Amino acid sequence: MALSNYRVGAVVAVSDMNIAKDFYEGKLGLAAHGDDPDGGRTYQCGEHTILHVFPSSGDAGRSHATVAGWYVDDVEEVVDDLTANGITFERYDQPPVTTDEKGIAILGASKGAWFKDPDGNTLGLLQD
């Protein structure tokens, strides 16, 4: 059976779980139900999807690509809320991705914005 029939989740390596908890729970507003056996935490997100954050100092922040993203209804509203909560959005000027002063890019009929966690993992927002 094709994997397209199954749910998928994102997994993010971090170097320090205490700092990660402060960021993912305090700044992003995610809620976990305790620690997982691997020392990480799993956050339930919309439509039964998950984001798992786990300690792995050797792998944290090594990807130069977006490691996880959320599909949002109104990217400007979410950017404003997260900015008010201390999140700094990335600025890009590398066509076709050019962001405005808030860090929002127009991508055809979509909008996107990206920010980093304390380890430098890039996280994204996308509005279709």
C-alpha cells in the first residue's frame, strides 16, 4: 500500500530539551503530554498530526532546509501572534522567495514565512 494513505509527522532534533520546551511550549504554544521514552516530547497538532522533538545534540540544527511546517488559514495573523510572542521571522531576498518586512513571502497563490528554533532548525508557515 502507498505511503500516501497514511498520516505523517515531523521529527526535529534539538541539543537541549529544556530550551526546546521553553521554545516549543512557551513561544509556540504547543502542548505535550509528558516526556517520551527517548527523552523527547510529542506535540499534537491539527488534524491528528504530530511534531516530535527529541534530544540529539549531534544532529540538531544541521539541516539547511525547512524541517517542519504548519498549514495555517491566515499567515499574517499567525506571524503577528508569534512575533508578539518573541519569534523572529527570517528575511529572504533570493527570488523566487522574497519576504516583506514581516518575513512573509508571496508564493503564487500562497504565502509562506519561516523562523528558527534555538538550535537553528528552520520551521515554516504556509497559507494556501
